[in-house]
Amino acid sequence: MRKAYLYMVSLALAAALGLGGCADYEEDYGYVMTLGDHVVVSGLRAGADSYSVDLQYQYRVDVGQADVLEAGFVYALPDGTECTLQAVAEDGLMQATATGLLYGTSYEVYPYIMPPEGTQMPNAVANIHYLAASFAPPLSSPVFSMPEAGRMEVALPYTLADDTHAVDEATLSIGGQTYDMASADGYLSVVLDLASLPEGSYTSVDVEASNAFGADRLQAEIDLTVSAATSRYPDDGERDDCIRLCGIDWAKGNLQYEDGVWQIADSQSSTFDAAVGTAPNRVEHFTYGDTSSALHTDIVRRWYTYALAEAASSVSISGDPAEDVVAAHIEGGWVLPSAQALRALATEASCQYAWVEVGGSMVYGYLFYTPGSRRVCSSTPVRLDEASLDRCGLFLPASGFYNRMSEAFWNRGRDLCYMGGGASAYGKDGIHMLTTDALRWLACSLTGKGKGRMPIPTR
């Protein structure tokens, strides 16, 4: 059979030329040709009962000029009949289209090229096997983002084997509710208003997409809790110099000291560099959680104001210019966050675990935003856009906490551990702190001094 003959020729030439070998006919024919080592399927088109493939094979004439008399591909049909498919050969590229290929049938496609000295069978093959379901829309892992506070976008990339057969229908289901997904630019997407979901806990979303050739289904894990809001704050939102959240004004940036000048940073994202703070002339003050009105740059210093350690029952230094680092250096009523302010974040605000890319680095943390009729807490990581960060809410980096014994940060990227300006009797010390454990619990608690970082100022 011709099939056997072609295999033998292919193997013989492969042994003589090697993979991607060189046919040297310079002495007799005036050229040297380098043969490629693979056949490429460059396109697919699906039909009701069969499909077609676009084939490409590359070769190169290194020396001289070769007159290619004929080029193409050969493959066998299921009944053993050999098919020869002539190709267009130009500038070192052979191209042809094989039609009428049957779903579920395997094909081995070999190239051939015929210069004047005779047929060459390169050691290259394309193994082709497609089912009708191969042309259904394949789903990939979803990407979660939050373009606006409380609105989670779920986007799934997909690539169709034949893009002429578009996605006919795509849906996302969560908690018994189903939403239609849009299809554009290789993504299926939908934006969920989280506060509109019924109260309860959600652990997964289900996505299904289909076209004429079949459907694909995917289940993705989430961690989301929706509950009734305990308070309403209609005046909350972004202001020129602050973010009003649960009725409290939070500054848009960290407290900074540089060359004798104290200021509040102009944006949240400008204060995410944990490496800043050791130079005496430039300090991101709350990077190291120090509440004292004096300037300190020692990273291992115990981060608490000594007035707090002397509390017999409870005390707050918020607004005290002698002790409060914010009140001492910033005008306009800015002070350290009180225990009440931290407690409002922990018990009233909606909270979303998230990350934002700043300067090529991903900063993980928690976005707090004003709840509507329902409060939403989610530990599903979502992407935030740096440009819209202030409009979304208050973003506190998950800086973990500093361990004085090991002199190292623990649980960076996962936990919040933020101190306030108030303390209560708790053994010898007890500073009010906003704490999380990957949102398994979120609270304003009493914690031993020297562990946390400071959030940005309040007013």
C-alpha cells in the first residue's frame, strides 16, 4: 500500500536527515534545503457532520534556489484509502485545507515536498482528532473583580476552536438565582450586586455556556455571607479629602513625615510600601503602628503610647495633642481612630478581601465599604483597580502583625491587625485593634500592645 511506502520513505529520510534535517543538493542542483519538524493546525471549521482543518508546514532554502514542483500533505481515511492534498508552497510555507474529516476519527497527516531531485518526506506529523464537543465553548477559572463597591464582576476567559460558532447562551447561578452572562473579547462576564442576594452564606457559583456543539459547566468556590445591615448611612461616600464610612471620615492616605514636614498622603495606594519607614528623613508613620506624638524610626520599638500602658480601666488618646501623633501634627480635626471607629468597621461595614496592583506589586488587604440594606462580608479574593480605589471604599492592607520575639512580620497578605487610640484594662495592657483571620472572624478586640499597625487617620 502507498501508506506503508510513505511511512518507509519518511523513516528512511528521517534517519538520513535527522529531525528538522537538511537536504544538501548544492553540487547537483545548486541549493540546500532545511526541512521543518512539525505540521501546524492553523485553523478549524466545524460542520454538522464533519470538520475541516487548515494545515501549515515550513521549510527553508538556505543556499541557492529550489524549484518546488509539488507540495502537499498525505493522510489515510478510515477505510484505508490514502488521500493526497496538494498545497500552495510559497516563500518556505506550505498551506492546504483538509475537509470532510469525521468527528471522533484519528488522522495522521504527513507533509511531502517535491523538488526536481524527487519527493521528500520530512519527519513531521500532525495527529488530528476532534469530537463534536471539541467545538463547544471551554470554560476556564473565573477572575473576580470589584469595579464598584459591592458589585462583583465574574469573568471567565474562553477560546473557541472555531470562532464562527459563537456562544449561544451563558449563565451564572448562585443561591438559586440565575443571571445571564455577556460574551465579548473572549470573556463571559456578569456583574453581581452582592447586597441584592438573599441573606445567607454562599460557597460556590455555577457557570454554564453552550453553542450548537455542546455545553461546558464549571463550579467555582467563593466565600460570601450576606446579612441584614444594622445601620444605614445615607451620607457615606468619597469626599475631596476623605472617605466617609459608617458616619466616620477616614483620610485617603497614610500619615507621612518627610524632611520636617507632616502630611496625610493624597491617596491610599501611595502608602502601600512596607519598606518605607526606617530613614529618619522620611517615614510612613503608620507603617510601623506607632501612636506616639514623637517621631520614631526604630522598627523593633514597642508600638504603643506609654499613656495607654498606664490605663487603670479605659483611656483614649485620640485628639490629645500631647499623645496623639495625628492631632499633634495635622490640622483639620484629624485624630487617631477611636475604638468606636474600629468597632464600626468590624461590625457594621461591608468587607471584601481584595488585591490591587501598584507599581508592579500586588497588595492584598480588605476593602471596607458602606452597606446598603444588607451587609456583605467576603473572603473571595477580588481585583481592585488602583484608579478607582478611593471611590470603592477604605482599603487596609493585610500587613499581618509584627512579632517582637522573632522580630519579623507574620501572616502578611492574610490578616489585618490594626491598632486604635483607645485602650482598656486587660491584664497590664489592652489596645483596641481591628483584627481578622482571613475573614473567618472580624472584630474590634483587646490585644497586647506591640503587635499591630495603625490605620489611616479619622476625623
